[in-house]
Amino acid sequence: TTSGAKTKDCFEKINRAVFSFNMGLDKVIFKPVAKGYSHLPGPIKTGIKNATNNVSYFVQIPNQFLQGKFKSGVKDTGRFLINTTVGIFGFFDPASKIGLSKNQNEDYGQTLGSWGVSHGCYVVLPVLGPTTLRDSVGKVGNVFLDPFYLSTVGNREMLLGNNLGDQTYWGETVLDKTNWRAENIKTLEDIEKNSVDLYSTIKSLYLQRRSYLTSDGIGSEDEWKDFK
């Protein structure tokens, strides 16, 4: 896309080194864990995905309103309330059964983009993977402006000074990432097998995906469509 083409790889040598480090971690840790996770019964995996999606509304809904998507924000607020209560903390998804289907994900990086902030340079972060300077700022907001983070890790006094909040937050985060990695084992294997330069392929996919999400699909193609 046009936006992706304008994004400079200002730190390419460092990015490639970090990318190689991340791929090594994936091979040794994340992929084996994801393969083990993929053997869990289907209903359990579906429930975990539903629950982690439900938690994501703490970031998604505020960003829908910040972008002026009031109809989507109200709809997803309804989804969150129904699935949190009737759906037992989001483990089940009764909202979809009454017509409240999930909207496209929104985050603070997309909000900055919708306000006209450009990507800046492309960056690869250790463990976290591909991003841009703009989306890196957004990632900070995704954590520190997240009510789920603030009510767990950020509110230890209410949790009697123990680390229950840390375990809750990071446990949910690990489950979310593990579920995503497990669902995309074959897709990532195919990309790795068919790429002459895997680093460049992943960079292109990421930038096009972010441009697609920020523009709500207007004038751009979703190159991430093979991922779940």
C-alpha cells in the first residue's frame, strides 16, 4: 500500500538482528508451546479465545469512541456486557447468537493513524515483533491505558499487596498470544517456506495490515487475511 511504501526501515541492521533473535525464540519456545496448546479440546480453545477477545474490549471500545465510531462502540459495549455476564467472563459468546457480531479490532496505534500520525520508521521489538514508531507509542497506550491492566497489575493495594494481579494480566496476555500462534502455525510455516527474504515478507505483511486496519479497508488490501 501507499502508506506501507512510505514507511522507512531506518534501523534495518538492528531490526534484522532482533528479527533473527525473535525467530530463534519462536523456534525454541513459542512454536513448541503453541503446538502443545493446539492439542487442547476445541471447546476449551474456543472458550479461551472468547475470553481473551472479551478482555480486548477494554482497549477496543475507548478507541472506537476516540475515532468517532460511536455506533461500533455502543455495539461492542453491549457485546462486552452480555458476554461478561451471561457468557461467564467472556468464556462463551451469547452476544453473537443475538446478532451482536464482533467488530474489527481497534487500538491506540490505529487511533493515532486515524488522526493523521504517520507510521514513522519500521521497528522490530524483542519478543513483541514488528511495529512502527507510531504503533510503538500505541502499544504503550494499549497497556497503560488499559483498565484491565490498571485494575490488576496497576492496583496492587486492592489485591492485598500480592502478585495476583500480575498473574492475572500476564496470564491472559500469554494465553492470547499462544492461541494466536497456535491458530497460525500452518500459515507461518507456509510463509517461511515460500519467502526468499522472510524479514522483508513479514515487514510488508505487517505494514499493509496496519494500513488496512487504520483506513478500515478503504484503498488498501488486507494482506493479513490468511491469519486468524
